[in-house]
Amino acid sequence: MKHVMLSAVFATLLSGAVIADDWGKVTGQIIVTGDIPKAELLHKQGADVKDKEVCAASDTYKDDIVINSENGGLANAFVYMPRKPKTVHPDAAKATKKTIIFDQKNCVFRPHAMVALAGQTVEVISSDPIAHNTHTYPLKNLATNVLIGPNTKEGDGQKIDLRTGESLPFKVTCDFHPWMGAYWLVTDHPYAAVTDKDGKFEIPNLPVGEHTFRIWHERVGYIDRKYVVEVSEGETALKPVEVDGADLAK
């Protein structure tokens, strides 16, 4: 009987079938401690700025630092593996076929921070009744500067192809409205995330074992260059990462 079972195993290996590895998901949170910086007003409603009917339709706050005043959660921080691991979950190949939508509303980029996979396409649209442009400043990908017409809907936007991974998030701007800014991170693997409004993140389908991540935010750069995580099968809840509010203040 043992001989039969071993023969079946060898036959499977010789046939080229892949034996699945163990996978796990990590969840975590980045919180600000100490003196928490307050939201900074960019311009008031009706301010005399370019295209003020749209851009100053309401009070607009700076989006380079967004902190939840109730729980201290830091939004728009990037958590990512700096290098592609030896084993990558097969679902990553499917994700490259999904187009990412990048919008602007009341002269604010949406989302402010996002992750894309090398091979994905970003479609730039606009919910504003005025023209914008999207100017990217990558290190490795092709820099682009595309014009976006008023009220550009999904399916009619400008396409930006992202071909290779980047070591850091890169800046995206609108030259028409210089206060507008966003950050994109392009990776050659799916193990990256952006913290949400509560400072929370999750990264699924990780190979089980020890992995090193980086945590980066536009105000300070690296929060942690060597964030070591032990991934177990199933879900692993990580201890919150604390950031001193004084380090975020400018």
C-alpha cells in the first residue's frame, strides 16, 4: 500500500502538478502617538484659487497627512515587501488584468495613495467639470503627463501602463492645480497595502514564514525599513505600529 501511495506522489510530481504551499493573511494598524498633528486647511470655501467654483466649492484640507482623531490611525501609509519572495500566490497573475481607476473630485486626487502591480493599467478619469492633467514622476517606469478633460467617465479615460516595480512610492501631480498631489507604489508582487482611514491594513495570500516589510509615509519617508513579520497559516493580527506625532509634524 505504501508503495502505491508513493508511486502516486511521484507521478503527480512528474506530471508537473504544483503542490500548494501554505498561505496566511496579516492585519495591522499604524497609529500616531504623542501630540497628534491637526488637519491643516489648504483653502477655504470660495477662496481665490484657480477654478475656484470647483476647487474651492468647500473647505479643503491638506491630504499629505490624514489622522483619525478618535483612534490615532494614520491613513495613506504604505506597507510593502521590498523584494519579491520566492513563492507568490497564483491569484497575483489575475490581478494584473484588473484596471485601476484614478479620479479627481473638487481638485483632489482619489485615491491619495494607491498600490499597483507591474503589468497593471491605471485609467485616469475626472469627476470634475474642468480640465486636469496627471503628471507622474516614477524612477523606473515611463514618466507620463496626460490631459484629462472635464467629466471624463470610466472607459473614456487616459490609460497609463505600469511595466516594472519601483523601490519607493512616487509622486503624482496636476500642473494646472499645484496643490494636488498623490503617491503610487508599483510592485512586482502582490504583498503591499495602503492604510485606510483608521490606519488599518491587511495583506492576504502571503507564504507562511518570516518576511521583512517596509513602512513608508510621504511626511517622513521610512517609518520602518525592516518591519519583520512572522506569517502563520490563517490570519495573523500584528501589534499596532506606533509613530510619534512630532515626527509627522512639519
